[in-house]
Amino acid sequence: MSQLKILSEPEVAVIHQASLRILSEVGVRLTHPQGREVLSGAGAEIHENRILLPAELVEREVARCPAQVKLHGRGGGEVTLGAGQLNWHNLGGAREVYDPITDHRSPASVHDVCASIRLLDALDQATTITPFYTPLDVPGELMSLMMYRHSLPNTTKPLHGPGVQRAAEVRYLARLAGTIGEPREVLTVGISPISPLSFPDGIAAAILEAARLGIPIGPLPCPTAGATAPMSLAGALAQQNAEVLATIVLAQLIHPGLPIFYCGRLAMLEPRSGSSVWGGVELGLVSAATVQIGHHYGLPVNVYGFSTNAHRLGIQNGYERALNAVIPALAGADELSGIGEMEAGVMGSHAQMVIDNEIAAGIQRLLRGFEVNQDSLAIELIGTVMDGLHNFLSEEHTVRYLRSGEMLPARLAERRSWELWEQSGRQSMSDRAQTEAEHLLSTHEIPPLSDSQEEELDEIMIEAGKVLTPGS
């Protein structure tokens, strides 16, 4: 199936050139001493608290990135971003848990972190996992580490690390990851510069530390068009691209050849409320454009997939997330995020995860297309049925194509008549999703970590608590 092109190749080149001008003429705000030393030593110019990055420096360092990023799970599974397959992972960092039965939400806890990861491990379309909830029952300084620590025992799938803001978090995450494998193979980290074009000392130090340790990085700028980036989508994309490129340059100067996956989280400003819009079709549009821009550099690309501003599992939720996932999927995204996301990333639910699993399966079916050949055209079969000798249902051809996945069976969507639906209790899709989530959580088994691994994780967290928590 041919890929969707939001931008023409000349337009991608124009955005690239605009990003180079932003970096060389406007520069980035970075005051971290080692970061400034590394960049200036490579030819960047220091202008007070800004650093100007020459175009040749940017292009040289970006060219060092490998074309693929591999992530291993403790169960032996491996995902390769950039291998031509669409992968899916969940939203990371929701702080509220939505219950569709009571129609209320509550603050996330460590218990919710564990349950969400176990459920994602059971869902076949979730190929990689990111710690889902930010537990509010732990000190803020330890939140990212706690998210990862309690994700490790609850999945064997490849596990992305959480977003980090300090070098110490990177070091402790690497030690936690070391309990299941080589950190540079089983861990990635997301690091977000502050839009527009600002790299606070903690962020710069985290980039340097991840690069020093050889841990793959997903540069994760989150500009909002109209608030922290231009309202024009072209301008916002150029700025977002500049923020990604600056992150890559800093990382590559420390570790040439470090695996990088290109991320973009551009959203729009809702002018009536000032909130960030994750549900408008513009998000799917810029996500698809981000895919093209990242592929221009030969990098695997991770963008928003399932996204909505909706507060319930209703029609707004369904059409926004499906539309905004299918557009970048058709553009050739390597990884889409957002399984389980609600309310612009603030909230999530188990039922939403199960629903997204079914939507993702449908999108994968869409991408697969169908074959047109002599067998699939079935001319002789049509003639045989027209002669009245057979019917299509009884033919081996029909069974073969059903088994080959020509038609995707639905587990949650309602396909029965009104009468049969009424007899079964008039359940909605969200009702069935919640039931399925509860079933999976009660039956899905995950190989546990060893006692020694659990003890090591606890020891690392105790040390981190003493070092990172003020007054400890």
C-alpha cells in the first residue's frame, strides 16, 4: 500500500532548511557548562545564554544516527523501530484513572501502575510498553523511577523508560534496567526540551548522561501551536524539528552512532480555553507530517496515535482517536503512542486500553491491504455459484480467505441484530471492554522476577530515595 504524503518532498526540504536557519540564526537556550563546552568545541557559537548551531554541524551529527533502534524485553522479545513495521505503545504519564462503570476518576497509585502494565502485557497489539501512570502516592522526585521499577515485574515485552529530567534519574534507571539485561539494550529514555528551544540544565545533563551510557534516546519536544510554537503548522513543525535536531547533535557529540528515534508531540492551542488540543484532526495531520520529516533523516519515527480530549468512552473519543491514529499510520509511522489515553493525556482507563487494542488491529488490517490475483479474483468460483451448483459459504475458497485474515473478526464491536443484542443484555462496547480488561487482569500470567532481582530493585530505590528526596 502506498504511503500517505501530507507534505511534498520539496516541502519537507523547505522545513528542514527552516529548522537549520532557526538553529544557526536564533539558536537554542542552553546554559549547562558541559553542554556549552561540548557544542562550542564542535563549532557552535555562544551568544550569552544562547548557542547557535551551524548547519554543517547539525547535518553531520544527524547523519551519524543509525537507521534502526532495537529494544529488547526480558522475555527475549525484540522490537526493531525502523524495520518497516508499525508498532504500538501506550500513553505514558497519566495521573488519573477513569472508571467507566462509576463514571468517575481517581488519582493514580503504584497499584494502578502495576495493573496497567499487566494488562498491556496481555494485549497483542501493544508491541512495546511505556510506564502508564504517574503514581501520586510516592514522592515526586522518585515518580519516574517508581513508574519504571514497578513496570519491570509486570511485563516481558520491550519496555521504554519514562521521560527523565535529570542525569541522576538516567543513572538510576540504567541500574534498574540492569537487573534484567544490558541497559543500552533493554532501556530507552524520552527527554523533552522546553519549547521554544530551551534546554534547562537538568534536561541538558540528562541528554549527556544517557549518551554517555549508550542508552537510546527519543527526543520528545511537546510544543503547542499558538502558545509555545507558531500557530502556523509549518512554523510549529519547523520549530519542533529544530528542537529534535538540537537534542540529536548534543547526544551524538558525546556518543557518535547513538541510536535515536525521532519523536514529535506537537499539539494545538484551544483559543477559547487555553487548553492543549489532542483530539482535532490537525494532530493527525502534523503527526503524519512529522513522520515524513523524521524519515527525511533516515530515522525511525514515534508520534501520537490514539489521542483525544474526551472525558468518556463515547463517540467523540472514538472518532478522534481512530482518525488521529490512522493518518500517521498511513504515512508510515514506525511507532504510534497513546493506547489507553484520555483527556489529552491526563487520564486513562483499562477499558480504553482494550478498545484501542481492537482499533489498532483494525488499522493493521488496513495497512495490510489485499491481494489481487487469479485466485483472489475467483472468476471460476463465481461461475460455479451462478450455475447453481454451489454456494459461496460452502466453498473451500471462502474458508481459506476467512482463515487468512481477509476479514478481521471483531471482539468488542457490536455486529449482531437488535434482537440478539437485546437478548444478551444490551451491553455497550465500553461495557464489553471493561469486562474483557477485568478478565485479562485476573487470568493473564507473567513470569515473575527472581527474588534477587526484586531485592536489587528495592535496594536501588532505597538509595535513590536517600539521594533524590530532599530532607531524607
